[in-house]
Amino acid sequence: MPETPKQDNLKLAVGAIVAGCFALSLGDALIKQYSTSFVLWQIFVVRSLITIPFLVYLARIRSCQDPLKPDALAWTLLRSLLLVVMWVFYFAALPHIELAVAAAAFYTLPLFITLFAALFLGEGISTRGWLAIVTGFVGTLLILQPQADDFNAWATLPLVSALLYAGAMILTRSKCRHEKPTVLSLWLNISFVVVGSIALLGLKLWSPDAELVAWNPFLFGPWTPMGLAEWRIMGILAVAIMAGSIGAAVAYQRGPASTVAIFDFSYVGFAAIWGFVIFAELPGALVSAGIILIVSAGIIASRQRSRIF
């Protein structure tokens, strides 16, 4: 029998999402830094193979009798698949754009929730909602600069990621709320291993030509032999994904999504910090203005979206 949904705990939810954003942003910054050293699918497989035993141990601390299989298996698998595909799009963009730009483009997700609620759920959009949509749209244009000669199409990939993440968090709140966060994280990492292994096998059988590998080694490159330094990096990435995925699950289970989403924007701030510290990235004036507008629009939209969840 499914467990009774957990009662809300706002302080726990806020702390969990901020800690999770800190961990995920650090992990994503490191993936960007080492995107020329590893193929993405290798990161998926190795990172999660390190993480899975620890998640099983954490899940067993509570009770050895608790099953590791989620009650809502189908919804959990769908949630996991949405998140895996989300990270594929997001990580694919990281070698080509600044981390803060990717983060800001990704956090257009409350705007998509607002629009989709009106289109598919019949909910009206308030004046505040329209203000958020217009503000976010202007911010997105400032970041993407579609008329500029240096338009970077890679910056559109985090927008796709935003759609997928929004769907996954809706499932977390509505269909997977009674699941244990460690179990949700466990199945997410199992999904990473499965998808990554399929991709690696496909590359092995396909053997992409040198030109394609040179164009995007992060997606089409070969497996990198691993020594002590490489295993150390993977260990840090494993801790980051475990902390981030558990933090997000706890936050959206134990707090109203409209409130949690506001603190979810801390990822943008952490990403800007890591971008400066690790890559010496300083966004230009127009991009900085776009980031500020998107964050502002997301906060405005988040405050009126509680009915969806």
C-alpha cells in the first residue's frame, strides 16, 4: 500500500532545495570544465554506479524491510526519464555557452508552467502572469540575441531542459509525493546507467567518423581511460548528483512548488559564482540584464502557480 503523503515542512523544503542547487551547480560546473576529458555517457554511467550503492545503504538505514521498488513505479520511471533527457540537453549546451547563461535560460520553466496551465488546464492568466511572461520573454531575447551575428543556438537547449524539468517536478509533487527521496534518487541513477550504457553501446557499434567526434567530442567521443584523478572527479560528481537529486525530491515533496521554485532560482546565483571562480566568465551587460529579467519573471510566475500543484 502507498504511504500517506508527507506533511509540508517549509523550512526543510527551502533548506533542501538551496543545498541541492549548490551541489548540482558545482557538479554542472565541473562537468563543463571536464567536458573535453570525458564523453557525457561515461559521466552518466560511472557517476551513477558510484552513487547507487550509497543510495541503497541510505534507503536501508530506515528499515531493511522497506522495498527499494517505488509504489508508483511507472510514474517514477517517467519522472526519471524526463530528468535524464533534461540533463542530456542541458549538459550538451554547457561546453558551448557560459554557465550563468545556461542556468538563466533553464530557469524560464515557471513561464512555461504558466502558459501550459492556460493552454491545457484552462486556467486564466492574471495580470501578474502576463507581466512575468513578457518580462521573461524579453530576458530570453537579451540572452539569445537572435538577430546578432554571434547568435548561439546552443543556448536554446536549456529552454528544452526547462520544459522537461517542469514536467518532472509536477510528477514529483502530484504522483511521487509519497515515495522516499532516496528511492527516487536511486531510480534516477539507475536510469542514468541504463541510458548511458545504451548510448555507449550505440557509439561502439556505430563508430562515428572523426569529423563528427571533432565537432562534438562531449557527445560522440570515445570512453576515456580512468586513473586516480579521473576517479576522484567522478566521486565528486557522484556526491553532487546524490545531494542534488535527494534535495530536489525532498523540497518538492515537503513544500508548495510555488514557494520552492522561488528558492530553486538559487541555482542561477551559484552558477554565476562558479562561472566566475572556475572559468572567469563575466556575462556582458545585455546578457546580465537578461538573466536579471528571467529570474524576476520566474519569481513572479512562481508566486501564482500554486494551483497547478
